[in-house]
Amino acid sequence: MLYLCRQIETKLMKNKFYKEFGELLTKHFPYKVQKISINAGFTCPNRDGSKAVGGCTYCNNQSFSPGYGGKQRTVSDQLKDGIAFFSYKYPEMKYLAYFQSYTNTYDSIDKLIGLYEEALSYPDVVGLIIGTRPDCMPDELLDYFAELNKRTFLIIEYGLESTLDSTLNFINRGHTHAESVDAIEKTAAKGIYTGAHLILGLPHETKDQILAHADEISRLPLTTVKLHQLQLIKGTVMARQYREHPDWFDLFEVDEYIDLCIDFAERLNPDFIIERFISQSPKQLLIAPDWGLKNFEFTAKILKRFEERNTSQGKMYKQ
Ligand code: SF4
């Protein structure tokens, strides 16, 4: 299947430890809602030379090769397949079109708006989630999103990855943390739900520096936060760096990572929703770490550990 579907996690056990994405959905929708991931065929300014060449060092180059994934399918076709997959089991379910792959605000404004509106006009689609880079949000597009936000559910997710410029530079992100702050503040000022994505465990970051990301983002007007462990992917610059300089990397064992996530959550603003703690790259592309855990198994483990530690999100949050 060309589309990716990520099941919005249902409660496995009572979670009194951190704010889940489901809380936001319940506030808006009286029915089950599922994200359908869309690859709208965009590229990325960090690879086409407008920001940088080569891309972020952890990003899989293969995905940018011409013809990768075969012929680009339309937004409607991807929604049709995604919805067919879920509606069979849950006929009452509605959907959020999640523009997830690459930089989903990087094209002409007319083309972008056309694709977003195509998704929104698809039957049973009740909102949009747009993933992008902090340096790819022109004012004109943000004005469109501000209007859109009045008529539909909308989240704009920014890939921050780190709050340290030294790390952003090292991983060739092509933007600074100040640009991330600016994009988040401008987006939230329009009343739009704003999300941040961070990678925990990037090269040369110490545990204290990783946890300091929680303090730094906690002061920003965010609604959602997504975390994931550093994954080494075949064919990336980082995979080569790992072969040549393994001492630059500190890849976590799963229990170590769980404790790191809980430490992070303790310092995080208790109003933020923690949408996820891990990500899973396709097994055939993953070098390490390979924990062999499904999302729900990880969630069960982290909830158990929160309980053992008798702690919760925001417990160490300093305003
Ligand atoms: S991670 Fe995102 S911003 Fe970086 S090269 Fe890949 S698509 Fe571009």
C-alpha cells in the first residue's frame, strides 16, 4: 500500500500520566476519528538546493530518487484507499487528512491550496494536519490557514528536531531554532493548533541537553508534541557517520529510552498533548535501534514505568 496509516491510539489502560491526542479529538468530535497519511508528491528545500543540498543527515535519500514509490497517486485516491481500509470495520468513522511526507507547504500557493481543498472536500474528511519545516511557512499561506482554521479542524506540525543550533547545523537541517520559534509563535497567534516534532538522541547531545529541549519548548505556544528516538536508516549520511564514528552516537536501549521520555515528560508543560514517543521506520530500512516492539507494546511499557516511578507529565515543569 502506498499510503501509510497510523492508528490513533485507543486507550490501552487508564492513562493518568500524560495528555494524549485523543483528548484533543474528543473535544472536537463526537465520533471516532482516524488520520490518513497523504504523500502529495512534494519535495524539500533542504535537498533541492534552495536551502541546502544533501538533506538532513538522518533522512533517507532513496525517498527522493525519481520514480520512488512509482507513479504519484492523487490525494483523493490515497484518501479513498485509506478510508476503505477503516470504514469496513468502523462505518461511522471520520477522517483527518494528514499531509505527512516531506515538506507539505513547499510549492506554489495555488497548488498547495488546491491539494488541501481536494482533501477537505473528500467525503467524511473532517480536518487537516499539515507537517512542514519551520522555514517554509510564507505569510500568504499562513493567512489562508488562519481562514481555513475557522471552518475546519487544523493542526500545523513543525519539525524542530532539536532546539540547539549546533545540532541543527550538524545534522544539516538548514534552519535555526530561532526560525522554529518564529514559525510556532506566528502560527499559534492565528489561533491555529501548532505542533512540534523532536528527535531524542541526536549525535553529540548529552542527556541534559536533550532534557533542556523540554524546558525550551515548554515556553512556546504549542498544542501538540511528537517525540521519537533517533533511528539510523540505510542510505543516509548518518548511517555512514555511524560506521565511521560510532562514538558520536548513543543509541538507546528501550528501557533507557522509556526513562528518558518520562524525564522529558516530567519537565514538559502539562498543557501540551504528547502525541507520541516513538516512530517506527520500515524494518528493511532500519539499521538501529531495532527494539522489535509494536506501538501498543511500547505504550503499555511506558505507562507501567510512569506508574512505577509515581510521576506524570509536568511534575518537574518550571514556569
Ligand atoms: S527530513 Fe524533512 S526537511 Fe530534512 S531532508 Fe528529509 S524531507 Fe527534507
